[in-house]
Amino acid sequence: MNRRTPNQRLASVDLAAERREYLGQRLLESDAPADPLALFATWLDQALAAGLLDATAMVLSTASAGGRPSARVVLLKGHDERGLVFYTRYDSQKCADLRDNPQASALFHWRELDRQIRVEGGVARVSAAESRAYFASRPRSSQLAARATCGLERVSAEELERHYDAATATWEGREVEMPEDWGGFRIQPIRFEFWQGRPNRLHDRLVYDASASGSWSRYRLAP
């Protein structure tokens, strides 16, 4: 039997020909609210109502003091007029970036709805009280995982399991306390871009920008 190697199989895929048509509804200024946070909440609610897997997932992009970018997926855990909240270990790479360069962007991609939202803004820690309240709402297994990884960086799979088992034994029968190196951040938006995929690649791109005046201005970008 003549079998192709993985490299040969990859070479047979014509990536330039990979495409699909986008069929989203129009996103017009006349139908959009003046406040981008209202439109954000509407689109997020629609993604959740559609039952999309990981509808709250966002690609969080940061940059070091030297300008080196990095990105990872985190989960949105709250939003209001103050901004968008996520939680993490404070000794992670993203937090090192944010200490030196407290700016970030977040990207939500809802493929099934042919939609994206880009959010840009400054980032600040949420209060310790907010972090503790959210930590208390997490499943116990997630709380224990946060305790088990406290202070860890490079680690083997076996070591990680041992740390988790040790945390389980340590906190058995009592409430798990939030680690000191764990908590939340809030992205304080100054720019939103709402992208709606449209037929013939005539995509709608509606931008809300508060970076200059502090109040929201709205304009459309070409696809």
C-alpha cells in the first residue's frame, strides 16, 4: 500500500483555496447603540443563548516592556461599565507584561455567528475583595488547583499531580483560601471594533473609539 507521509499530506492541502462565504446580518450605525458596552453585552448574550462552546473565551494579547507580544486564551468572568474582568496567577508571563506595559487587547471570535469583537485598553488589578468573592464561587477543584500551582513555574506532570494531592490533603475539611499570588484584572476599554462577516467579503467593521476625547466616537472601517 502506498501511504503518504504527514508532510506529503500537508503539502496536498491547497490553503489558498480554503474559504467559505460569510452570511451574517448587516451591522449598521442606525441599529447600533451609542454605548459600545451595550452592543458588547448584546452580542455576548446572543453567543451564550446560541449555546456556543466557550462563548466567554477571549484571546488576551499583551506586550513586554521591550515590545515583544504574546497571546493566550482566557475566560471573561465579568463585565460592566468599568470594563472586562479575567482572573489569573499574578506570577504568570501575562502579568509580568502587564506590570511593565499595562495595556492589552482582547479578541472574541464567534465563528458560528460570523462575528468578532476586538477590545483595547488599559489594565488594572481588581480589588482584593472582588478577587476573593470570585475565588469563593469557583469549584473546589479549581480552588485547589490554584493552591497547588502557587509559586510554580517549570514543573513535571508528576510534580504537578503531587502538588495537587498535597493541596487536597492540606485543605481537607476546610474552606480553601485564595492564594496571595492570584486574582483579577480589569481591561478598561478605550476602543471596540465589532466585526460582522458579510457576503462577498464586504464585512461590517464598526469602531467605537474613546482614546482621544474620552467620549465615544463611532465610525466605519473598510473590510
